[in-house]
Amino acid sequence: MRRASYIHTCLLLAISVASAQRTTNFTFTMTITGESNSATGHAVGSGNGTLPGLGQVAISVDLTQPLDATSNTPLPPLDDYKGTISFIFNRLDSFDVSVTIPNGNGPPSTVSGNITGGRGAYQGATGQVAFTFIGMSASAPRSQALKSGAYAIAATGNVTVGGKTSAINLLNTSMVTPGSSDIFRDSNTGSAMFSPLGNATFEIIGHGGDNNTRQSVISTFKFNADDSVSTFFTFIGDTLPLNTTGVIIGGTGAYTGATGSANLASFSMSADGKSATITGSGYVTTGATGIPVITGVSTAFGSDELAPNTWAAIKGNNLVPTNTPSTGMTWSSAPEFAQGKMPTSVQGISVTVSGVPAYVSFYCSAATDNDCATDQINILTPLDVLGDNTPAAVVVTNGSVSSAPFIVNEVSFGEPSFLLFSPKGYVVGVHLDGSLLGPTTLYPGLSTPAKAGETVLLFPIGYGIPKGATQGSAAQSGAVQGTVNCEIGGRVVQNVPANLISPGLTQLNFTIPAGTPSGDNLIFCAGLFSGSTSGRTPLGNLITIQ
């Protein structure tokens, strides 16, 4: 689907060079003279297989392909899929193979690639792997088969790590394609005049949904070869309303860490319709010290993107007070719970996601807690109506000082992730009697493995918004709005019962398939949320079977 033209959704934010903290008011006039569109296809595949001598392995296919933004077809001559196929043994140990898959119809010929890196036990891995794709229709476009088809992969090759070389002989491993999607972007370019700041050129990248969903615009303004500033604003609908305020999200050179805002005052189109003029005003602050700085945002135990009603971790510096107790601060005594609400602020710490308050559950300080490598804040993202793959701006306020916004991708449906007992990847779960699920060595005397045929309770997050959910309510329940299918040890379990039991937390009543082998088994679960829109839990999670 084509996205709305952002010639109507542009905003100029300008800043001045300053050697110390300084706030400058400005007015601006900007002229948009160029517009273009771009699209990228994204193919994701997942499956669990076995490597003789190395054990169970999850296979992850992650590929991108340039598309023609008008026809949504591969863009010659850059029509190949490029990316990685990863071998994942658990959440700590994995290696990647770089591949290029030529566009065409039906399964490709053998695709070879080099091992480009590894983690954990495979750090520094090298080698070569050849892949065979099986089960694709001989006449169907390969791009569609990789994004939305069911196929299998076989592989041969070798991996060398720590002076030891091991053979790779992966038999046919069935793949599913949750999370594949196309990403559309609209771009506008032009020049601007600032008072009293001078001239700049700019590029504005926009993305969003339709009249009923949130849209976002990220802009980059270049003042010279070294100094630039980036801005962000978001709104609901297809056209940017007048008097909308955007924010500065930092920049480069003299503008690193810049903050501020600007307001759109007027918009006019030229008589021939080939250019547009925007005016407005704002302020910019540069040279500030000690402000909160966000260095990363991710779904808890998941990927570096968000979804509505999802538990997430924010990491950075100066995010929380340096006298935070060594055990951290929680929302347990927040007065909002007495009114059936969740708190949006805990002891002066608050967070917004694209201007909408999030719910703060916990924070810790690296200054007082050795387990906090950096300052960390745990939040539940707000309920929101989004277009797919919409940039979101996360802002932390520590007392009276706010961070520059941190931009992270946010999907409209869900971003599933299992809560974990350990960094290796043992999922949080219990037997029906309430005792802990896991190997006996995980929590000696408390945890025990599952048995084939047994029903256990698993607890993922990120399965979206239940029907009838109320913004901020401390009670949340209802069936997941979609279908949950899981794969464990190469065996597929469809239509797993899935219900939200508290804000953002889902319970899966999962029955271990008969014949599941003893030992650690890899598991992932995918959610079909609406039509063909889907997402899956990260690969490498484990359940122990005896």
C-alpha cells in the first residue's frame, strides 16, 4: 500500500552553533522542491533442525530486497535478496552466514555463503556453508515464496572455531515465515532560511498508516559538512495539522545532544503544484550536560523494536537518580493502583512513547546496583493505534530534565518474546501444580523438566492488545487477538490456547508433543495477528524434556 505524501507533513527545526549550553529562539521558512518514494521487502524464515555432532539448532533467515515503490515489485538491477542465515543453538551461542539469493521464480540453485561472525561458543567462527531450498513452487516468484511461503532448507559445509573444525550437515528443515513485511518510506528534500541562524538543506523521511493510525516523520537538516540536526514528530491521520509541535532528537558535530522543539504555522502549495512552503518557529538548546541519554530500547528478552502493550527495557546514562536504592525502585506502592490504574511516574521518573505516557514498573542505577551495567527503566508501552513499522520516539524524564528522543521501530500488531529464567534461554514456565519448569540444575530442588504429552504453562509478552482493553487499567485479560502456533524440537503445535492474564502478560497452555526427545529442546512461537500479519518469539529459547 502506498503511503501518504509527506509534502503535507513537513516541519523545520533549526539550531545554532554553541560552545556552551545555550537556548536560541528561531523562525523559519522552508521550501520543499523534491519528493520520492522507496520500499524494501523483508523476508524472515524460522525453523528448528538438528546438526549431527552439534545438536539441535534453530535456523533464522533474515533477508532484504529493494522494491519499486509504485508496483511493489523487485527493483532491477538491485533485485537480489541479501542478508544472513543464522545457526542458533541457544540465546548465547550462534553464528551467521552471509548470503545473496538471486531473484527469480521457483527455488534458487545452491546458495553458498561465508560465516561472518559468531557469539558465545562460536565467537570468531569462520567457514563456508551451501544451502539448498526445497518445496518452493517452480512457477511462483521467489520473493513471495521467501516472504509468505512454506519451504525447507538443507545445508552442508563446515565451521571452524577455536582451532576445531566441525562438519555442517543440516537435513531438510521446514521453515515458516512470521514477521515478513514490506517497509515503505516517503522522502522530501529542499532548502530553508532561518532567522537568525542562516541556511540549511534538508531531507524528510516519513512513514505511517492511514487516516486512523499514527504517522511519523524524521527529518535531517544539514548546515555544513560536519553539523546536522535530526527531528521527529508524530500525529494521527493522513495530513499534518497546523500548530503541531515536533522535537529535536540530536544531531552531529556541534549539534550532538541538541534538544528543542518547533511549531508549524503555515503551509502553502505553489501554483504549479511542484513545490511547497512551510513556515514556523521554535527553540533549540545545545551544549547541555548531565541530561538523560538513552542508548538502547528493546522488547524485554526480545528484539530492538516495540509494539503496543509490550514490556520493554530502556538503557542509558543519567536516566535515574544516582541515589536510587541498590535494589532499584518498583511501582509496588504507587497510589494509582488504588484507583485500578498503572503509574506513569515512579519517584519522578517518567517515559513517553511518541508523546503517549508509558507505565513505569521498575528502574535501577548503575551507580548503586552492580547488576545494572547501565541505568535501566522497565516500562509497559501504551495502547496505541499504529501503521506497520512506524518509527516511535522514546523520551525519559528524570525529575525536571528530559532526554533527547530515542527512535525505535514500532509495529502495529505484536512483538512476542518469552520471559526467561536464564541468559542461556530457558523460558519462564510452570507445571500445572505450580512448580518451576526447567532442568534440575537451573534451580536445584525447585525446577524439573517437562514430559512429552504434559501440558505446561508458559509466559510470553508482546502479544498485542486484547479486545476491550482500557488505556492504563491495572487489570487486563482476554484472549489474544490472533492464532498462536509454536514449534518445539522440530514439531509444530497449532492453535495453542493463549490469554492475557495481566497487563502485557500472556499465558500459553502448551502441551509438549508426543515423541519430543529428551534433553534441551528449542522452542519458538508465532502469532498470526490479523490477516497475514505475524511475528515470532526470538530463536534460541529452550525447554528441557525428560
